[in-house]
Amino acid sequence: MSNVTVRVRSIEDPVIQALLITDGTFVFGMDPKMKMALSVIGLILSICIFAWLTRLCINFQARERARDQKEKRIRYYHHNETQEDESS
């Protein structure tokens, strides 16, 4: 005859409750693979948003520079035009 060990546990036992809550995995949070995947996704999204904002700032600065140059040309043209009118 073989020796059989039997353990009797109550349904209120914390081990049984943990098995029920975690579907038998005993993992209460995210597993390390999921944490790593979400970290990589977050890093990639952060880089994309940073690149988009940088590009937005560069475009804004280029538009401002072009507008300033256009205004300078207009002022220069009007300044020269008024000098020609005065000298005539």
C-alpha cells in the first residue's frame, strides 16, 4: 500500500482565493513580457510625437521667416517707390 497525503483546504483559504482570482496563474499584475511590450510601444509613441512636434515647430519657423522676408521686400519696394516719387 502507498502513502497518500491529503490536504483539506477551505474555500476561504488565501491560496484558493488567489487561484480563483488569477485563473490559476498567481500573477496579480502585468507579466514582465507585457510590461516590456508596453514600454517599447510607449517609447515608440513618444519618439513619434516628439518628431511630429519638432517638425511642426520647424514648419512654423520657416513660415514666419518667409513672412518676414516678404514684409521686408514690400517695405523695401514701397520705400524705393516713395523715394522715386519724391525725386521726380
